[in-house]
Amino acid sequence: MPLNCLILSLTMEISKLWSGMEICCRSLILAKACYLHLLMTNQPLLHGPSRRGLYPISTKKPAAVLDTALVALASSAQLWHRRLGHPSSPVLQKLYRSIPSLSTVNASSLTCNACDMSKSHKLSFSPSLSRSTTVLNLIHSDVWGPSSVISLQGFKYYVIFIDDFSRYCWLYPLRAKSDVVSVFYKFKQLVERQFDTKIKHFRSDGGGEYCSNQFNLFLENCGIIHQITCPYTPEQNGLAERKHRHIMETARALLFDAHLPRHFWLHAVQTAVHLINLLPSISNKISSPHQTLFKTPPDYTHLKSFGCLCYPYLPSQVHSKLHPKSLPCIFLGYPLNTKGYICHHVESSKTFLSRHVKFIEHIFPCSTDLTSTSASTLPTNPTYIPPLSLVPTTIISTSTPSSNNSPTPKISNSSTTLRSSSSNTDPALPNTSSSPTTASDHSAPSVVPQISSHRMLTRFKTGKLKPRQIISMDTVLVPTDPTCYTQAVKQSHWRRAMSNEFEALQKQGTWKLVPPSPSQHVLGCKWIYKTKLNSDGIISRYKARLVAQGCNQQYGLDYDDTFSPVAKLPTIRIFLKVAVTLQWTILQLDVSNAFLHGKLTETVFMKQPSGFIDPLYPDHVCLLQKAIYGLKQSPRKWFETFSSYLLEYGFLHSSADPSLLFYHKNNISLFILVYVDDILLTGNHADTIQHLLSSLSTTFHMKNLGKISHFLGMKVTHVAHGLHLSQSSYATEILTRAGMAECKSISSPSPTKFFSFSVSVLPPAQAELFRHIVGSLQYLTLTRPDIAFTVNKLCQHMHQPLEDDFKLLKRLLRYVKGTLFFGLPILPGKLELSAFSDSDWAGDPSDRKSTSGYCAFLGETLISWQVKKQKTVARSSTEAEYRALATATTDLIWLRRLLHEFHIDIAKPTFLFCDNISAMAIATNPIFHARTKHIEIDFHFIRDCIKNKVIQLSHVHTQDQLADVFTKPLSIPRFTDLRNKLTISEAPVSLRGGDKQAA
């Protein structure tokens, strides 16, 4: 009986007989009387005389004494409950029983408001007692994602639909959660037609993709009851949640066993769903979902080991008689509605279908621990495998569900493109198939391989193939970064990134808070967000950076000098060339928060950053102590700090390029190249290099990234005895932004002649896109001198581009599409400088000005080139060539000075090749010519350079004039020949990895 009820009984029914233990009292029974004392305090409560062996208690005692005492008894349980930290009633009751003095306290009915509010928890869920008895009576659905790794097809999510009756699962990949509506519509159309019944109930969580007005209206019109789970109660949709776990556990096992990279996760997930549908299920009483749904036992004879080595047969239509009939591939699963296998060729990144496949299931090509026996079964020289012969034998759908007879969600692309119906250079779009299975938006045009010399003309030989829908598996989409704090704060990983950045700023002592005043010029600040990727396209980290809004700075008030040197591109190429030739290791260094190492000498105020405003001083402003990112003077302050440290160590600045610092002591040579916070280091003494790295690490937060792999957006591939510089990922990104990722390739960047018949100015939107793409192509010329002339032509029309300029841009992009993997090799060889100079004459039809072209080689490596329109109109081709020689000479003088600081012997004059004898005569013989008297005097300095044996002119035949490619449009054979002589080539096939831009 509860203690409070016991008190009521004593006061209202005191005439009844009670034992002393029942009222938590200690009784003292004597011969003449009985006394009751409080058990805990020994306070006397009641007494009664002895009458005939009984002890009646007198009621004359004031009731207040009894009530007060027993209320104290009632509150003792609550008191000890609080003293012991609010334990649960069972724990408290067990404790009372173990202590004699508390053994009579009853805590079973104890109530505590604090416990009710702080210890509330979810009630246990009873197992589901009902299950659908017919197909499609209830469909469970849930979305998984986003994935930290974008799939090869560009998907980040997937959605599953599970039939409650059979437990059969359908899986659809998604690019965005908003695609669920269109996917469910096609799923509904498919299953209701196949099983001749209607979906009656649909169960999902309350996510926005399921609760939109569009989705709810669709379900209402179809008469489908939408069962939505309670918020934060995934157990109510437990079947879908558990299915996610089952799918991902199976997919992880498939990937780990095959040693496949994580961007193959979608193939693994689709294969996992296919296998789970075939396996026995306990919920189906050991019957598989497939058998329960289709009433036929599943067939297991077609199953193969995921990720194993396979050799698909290539039909004769896609290879010549001398090409191999099969290539080593990776098995990636089972296609839908087709009896075949999905095979992936790693070296060419092409995926296709075939029924005729030979499997070697004990070998996994991506495994790092292949035995010698397994290695012998692989091709001995994969470099010679022609990747262009990989044409799929059928269409591959990348957005179809992983189950039989499943629909395909159609993904639309609304991005701005360069396609125009009026141009004959537009990329041809693939025809839309009438089949429910459609090709992905990321399909790539097939390329016709080299054909045989057979006399019979076929459609394949002539190149007039029917359009195919082929998916490109070599483009990985990068997730969209937030553009403002409001977007970023909604995601936990960006919140962590901002916290890490703020902590780094605090550790560096970047600012101190001061009270505001009207005289202060306070700058704003904002957060910048960037997703960093590894070289294989996997997300490595999320970077948030706080930048000051330096655009509002005032000269003389909060900044003065701003210039900061960065490494010139020829310096970088010479640096790499020297290191490769001398077999020096090239290390790449990265400084974390480099600008924060620079100390400010100016007084600069900034607002507190969003999300990190000091609660004690919300109105204060930041007095900057360090050169935070965004300030105009920050690069200069950082370079001064870093170079000063190197000068103290013993380095010296290069007089030709201040960003190059060298160390020459006791036959030890070290070179450091600085491009803001990206640093290259090489030298001939490993111990000194290690000592330098240790010394730098004590002052700067510096990371040694090891051998150079990516630098300034260029992929640096280590080839046999050298390097290969390329920008294929950057080129792919340009094509994607221009909407020409699927365009047909072409063999030259420009037509042989420029004709301008159109005077139509581009609309503002297209003109803006034109400037954006051309500006991006300028950076692509870092490793692609073959497009330098065409890019220079386009740059001359940035102010007011015409339709003809737009057509030329599209032609250039088509050429880039066909030469994505082309780049510049850096190979060992003689360190001798030579150059070629050339010019056209009156090549620009609009103003008749000429174009100078020049290229310089160090040994056989191209290290510098230039395309420049001359400022004046040349009256003859000789004058144009003479001006080009002068321009080339100025660059050669600088290169010779730079090579001298690399300790390269330049005592001999540098050969400068020219194909115009008249121009050479003017430069060699300082004789007055009537036709040259108007040439500016500064161009005649070339004569002094020849006299002082700085350069030596040498005649070259026009066919061997390598600078010809920089001055005029050429025919395809001529252009291809000069491109090869410039050493521009593709990276080896086996080394064409995902060359993402440097993080």
C-alpha cells in the first residue's frame, strides 16, 4: 500500500488494528503500555495502555503530529531519489532492500517530473503482425545518399521500392532526390502493367522528395494511400531501412573482394540487389523474392564473381583483322532485360555488353596482390591495345533499376550549351530510342578505329555509321559547393569545415577584437567553400576558407604595395627539364593557410565572420594581425615572409624570375620554385633537402606531398625516364560547361582560311558564355601549344564576338574533344637552347596586321612559345619576319639568363631558326635599306645580339619551320606533322588515370 494512502488510513480509520511494521514504526511493548517511535528519527508517535492483552492507541493525540511525521516518511523516498541522482525505481527499490535502515521504504510508485522530462525514450515497437497477401498491396520506399563518392555515371543517390508481399526490390540510381517523382511514375507504370494489378498503399518517410505537392497530388489521383512515418521514427519503415543495410553490406563485400575503387559503388549496389532478389529469404519461409513474385525458381547458372577478369568477344564490326578479338576487362554485373554481362575496359574507361564472355573468376585485375601465375594471364604490353576499337555491341542504360522489367528515369539537362541549329559544325545528338531503356546523358560518340585495306567499301570503313547511344564512363561529376553561409550551415560537413578553419585562424592569432569607432574603415568577410578531390575523383575533404572582402580596400588607407611574383611557365618547364635530365627527385610542398603566415603592417579592420560572432562582444570588430585571404596585400606579405626565411637559410633569388630561389654551396645545388602556396623542391643532395624540410616545418605549417603529381591544375604523369604534362580533366570540364561533352571530334582546331561573312553580334547570354569558355581555353594552352594560335584569334574578339567567332570556338572545342589526353612531355636530353621564329603577313583580314610566332626548345623539350599579333602593319613579309625575330630574341635573352642560374653552360650562341632570308640579311648586315628605314630603332637591337654572339641566325626550310603552327591556320596533314614535331602527344594508355585538378 502506498505510504500516502497509509497515512489516510491511520487518520480516518484509526479504530482498526495495525501492526507496528505496517506503519514504518518501531514498537516498544511493556507490561503496562505500548509505545510507537518513528523508525528513522526515533521520535515518539503514539502510545496506549495494556488492556486485556491488547494495546488500544488513544486518539486524543493531536492529528497534526501524526500527519507531519508520516509525511516525513513519504518524502524520504523522494529525498533519497534526488540524493542518488534520480535513479530508476527498480534500482532504488533494490538499494532500499539492501540497506536495513531503508528496507521499509517503497519506491515502486515514486513519481518524478524531472525524470519524466529528461529520461523520455522511444517505446518499444511490437513486431508487425500483418503482411500483405497480394502483390503490390503495399510498396515500401526510401532514398539512400548522398554518396561521398560520385559514381562513374554521375549518380549520388539511389531509391528502392520493395513489394511487401514478396520482398522483391527494385533500385533506381538518382542524381538528385527530386527525381523520385519521375522515377516512381515509371516504376508504377511498369509493375502495374507486368502484374496486372494496382498499387494500393505506399509507405515512406516524411522527406521532401515524398511529401511534395506534386507527389501527393499524383498519389491522390491514382487512389494510392500514402503512409508516412512519424518524424525521427525510421522503425516504422523498418523494411526499407533494413534493406539499405543488406544492400550496402553486400555491395561493400563485392567491392572489397574485387579491390575495386569506390566509384564503382553503383555497379556493386545494382549487382547486390540482383543477387538478393535471387537468394532465399527467411521472411518468405526460405523462398526467394524472385520465386515468390514470379512463381518460378531462380536460375543461378549465369552468376559469376563480381570484379573478376573477363575477356568479352568483340565482333568483327569493331576491329580489323589484325586487331585482337578480345580485351582484358572487369566484370561489373548483369544488364537488364538482356542475357549478357557488363564488361569494363579500365585502360580506355569504356563499358559495353556482351554475351560471349570468358571468365577467369580467381583473378581480380584491380587486386594489388596478384600472383605471378595470375599476372601471366594478363596482356604483357597493354600500351599497344587500341582503345578506340572499343565500340559497344549494344546500348547500355545507366539509369535503369536493378531488376528485371524495370523502367528508366529520364534525367533532363537544362544547362546552357553552344549548340545552334543553324551551324553545320554542331555536334550530332544521338537518336532517342523508343525502348523504355534509354541512354544516359553522359554518352560519348563512338570513334571509328583504323580500318583494313580491303577493297570492299562498307559503312564501317567510310565512317558513315548509324548513330549509337554509348555511355561515357570517364566523366565524374563534382558535387555542387555551397555559395553562401546560409546554404553551408545546413550541412554538417561544411559546419565542421568552418569550425576547423576558425580554429586555425585563432591559433595563428589572425585578429583581435576591438571596439568599433566611426573612423574605422571596416571590411566585410565571407566564407568560400570547395570540395577537394583526390586524383581518382574521390572526395578527400571539405574546405571552408574565410576571406576578407578586399575589393572594398582603399589605397593608402589599408593597403599600399600589392605585387607578388609567381613562377613563370617557362621557368616551371625548365625546372622540370633540368631535374629530369639530372635524375633529381622533384618534391611537391603545400603550405596550409599560407597567407596567415604573413604579418600585416597596415591597420585593417574586418567584421566578425558569420556563425562565429563572439557572444560577449557581438559589436566588436576584428583588428587583423595576419594577412588573411582576400586582402590585396596578402600574397605579397606571404611571399616576403617565406622568401625571407629562405634567404636566411642561404638561398638567393633568381635575377630572371624572383619566384625561383637557388642554393649553391660546396657542390650542393637546391632549387625552390614558388607559385603562391604551391612549392616545388629539387636538388642533388638528399640530406640537405631533408634538413631544409625539417627546418621549414618548424616555422610553417607545411606538408610534403611527395613526388610531384599535380601542379597548377596540370597532371604530371611519370613516364619512362621523364614526365608528361596534361590537363584532360580540365579540358573535359570546359566541354561540359560549353554543353559539348558529346560532340563529334575533328582533326584540326581551325579551318585553313578565315572567312567572315557574318556581322551578327551574339546575344548577351551567348557572348558571356563565349568569353567564359575562351578564357578557360587560355589556361588550357599551358600544356597544349597546338591550340595557341586559334585561342589567340578568339581572344581578339572578346569585346564583341560575332557568329563566325562562335562557330570557330565550337570547331576548336570539337578538336579538343578528340585530343583530350594530349599534352607536353618532359624528357631527358641535352640541355641546349634553340628556337624557331616565324610570321605570317597581313593575316588578319580586318586590319591587315601580321602575327608573330615563336617556340624555344631545351634539347628536345618544348619550354616556351608565343603567339602575338604585331602592333603595326608590316609593309612586306620581310618586315613582318624581322619584327618576329626581334620578339623571339628578347625571350631568348631572358631564357639564357635563367639557364645560367641553373648552372647550364650557355657560352655558345643560341641558334634561332628563320625561313626568311631577307629578314636574316637585314639582321646580319647593318646596312641602310630604303624599305627598312621606317622600322623602329628598338627592333635593331637584334644586330647587337648577333654581334655579341648571344644568338646565331640559321636558315630553315619552310617545311621544317616549327613556328609555322603559331602563325597561320594549316591543313590537317601539315598541322599534324608540326604537332608531332613539337612533341605534343598522348599520355601512355596505361597511365591515363583520372587526372583531377590539384586540390
